[in-house]
Amino acid sequence: MKAVVLAGGIGERLRPLTDARPKPLITIAGRPCIDYVIRSLVKAGFREIVVTTGYMSDHLIKEIGDGVDYEAGILYSFEENPAGTAGAVKMVADFLDDTFVVASGDVLADVDMKELYDYHKKKGATATMALTEVKDPTQFGIVQLDDDDKIVRFKEKPKRDEVFSHLVNAGIYILEPEVLDYIPEREMFDFSKNVFPALLKEGVPLYGKRLKGVWVDIGRPLDVINASLEIIKREGQEVEIENASVKGPVMLGRNVVFEKSVRIKGPAYVGDNVFLGRGALIDRSCVYNDVFVDRGVVISLSVVMADSKIGWQSEIHESILSTNSNVEEDVKIARSIVGDDMTVKAHSRIEDASLSPPRTRS
């Protein structure tokens, strides 16, 4: 069985995090976001996969490779110009000769793809849309189903007074090849804005199926943090550590050094070769490989990426520190993103900011 994974997005709302990596490679609980999608597909029997890519495609290809590590075959389709979700699939139409799945590589989706496929076949659908329920549906396409789970109404990114459902399009579709006939050649075209409204208008069998598993959109910084916590809740374990007080599920790497009075409140992730100084607190956060956390540091609802250093008595709240960040002593950071290779000077106070190195002129 064949699948298309859409991985060409830039991730504007996550800059400067996405200045150095494409959105599908953002780390979620120690693994690239796209890794969860690919493994879900392979587990369901989709072993012939095309990844559509554009922005920073070389990074993506280097990380994912040819599929050998997944026991699958992975090919790549390069978009010189953004083609939209449907336009990107149309570019690989010659590859799609039977029922296939389309999934987003920049949404955390560790779900049962086989159940979705089987449901599609049982219903005799032309298209089946995976659905999930969210509190705020204004940033998604909302769906109304009839008693047979057929989609009877669909609206993309409704205003608050237009919301008629909290069931939203999860960006995973099981499709028959004839859906490709609704997508023009070499034109910017989108499933939500263009294809599905056309199918509804013509009365083509379009069904919706609620997902089982973990699904989290990672469009904003706090989404990246919450996505990681959802995975840790499922995969983490209760652990006992000498010198440390640990509560809740934890994913713990190798060669971690704990000084006295360290506290960890799960769900939490601590990677390989991490140093946690005396009295440090890791509270519902991820600290990735080769990070140095000095004495008295507080990290809460945050992600600290690899090779970073957090200085004495600093506090990080609801923030993401990118690779090789250097936070000096007595710094307070809240609701912010610090870009790769940045240094935050001692005693700084940063709130609601995005810090990135100045762009060099070529």
C-alpha cells in the first residue's frame, strides 16, 4: 500500500526555530515529528511512501533517508514552488494507482492508520477524512457528520460565530485515485479549500472517522511542548533516582548526572549526557542531549534542545531554547523562542519574544 507524506511547509509561526530546520524535523519527545507519522504508516502496512518536500529539503532527506531504517521504501518529490496540499499530491499522481493515504508530516500523528483504511473500505468511500476534536476549532476545517458518518458540511477556519462543530480535519486522508481528477495540473490547490468542497458539491461519498491515538497540531511553540508531553504520558515510566525527587512519567536517557536535591515533575524528558545541578527543577519539560543545567535552575513547560547551557539560578517558562543556546546566570525567560547558537546575557529578562541571530548579507 502507498502513502504520501506532505512535508514541504515552512512553519512561519515557529520562527526562529524553523530557521535552521524544516517543521517536520522539530523534535517531539526525542524524535522528529515526521518520524511518528512514518512509523504509524509502516505499522499499518503502508510501505511505499513518497515524501513531498520543498523548504530545507536537504535536511529532511538526510534525516529520513531511503526508508531502510523504517523497513519501507521512501522516495521524495521536490516542490520548487509551494503547490498546496492537493497540488503536491497531484505532482506524484503517476505513483498512485490504488487506494492511498495522505498524511501531514508536520503534525504529530501517532495513530491507527490501518483502522482508518479498513473503515474507508467498509464504507465504500471515495475519500475518508480523519477527524479529531479540539477546544478551539477556528484554526482548522470543521466538519458535520450525518448518522452514517458521511460528511454533510465542511468549513475551513470558521470565525467564532460560524462554528457548528468541534470535530476538525486532522490532515490525514484515505483516497481513491479518482480524487486526483479534481486536482488541476501545476496549480496551487488545497484539499480543505478546494477538493473537499468540490466533492461535497457533487455528492461524492466523503466520510469522516474519529482518530484513535495521539494527534497534536504543532503550529505554535506551546503546541510543540504539549505534543511532547502527550507522548511522554504514554511512553514514560515512573523512575527512582538517587539524589533526585521524581514524580510522574519520565523518559530518561543515558549518562545523566544528578546532583543533590534535583526535582523532576513529569511528564518530563531528560536526554543523554545531561547534567542537572544541585536544586534544579525540571517541571513538565524536555531537556535534550548534552545539556548542562546549573544549580538552582527552574525549567517549566519548556523545551531545551541539544548542546545548550542554562546558567545558575536561571528560570525558563513556557519557552523553547534551540540547539546550542547559552543562557547565562540569573536569566528569566517566559513564553519565548531562543534561536540556534544564541547567547542570553546574565540577568536578562525576556518575555513574549523571538530571539534569533542577525541575518548576514551574502
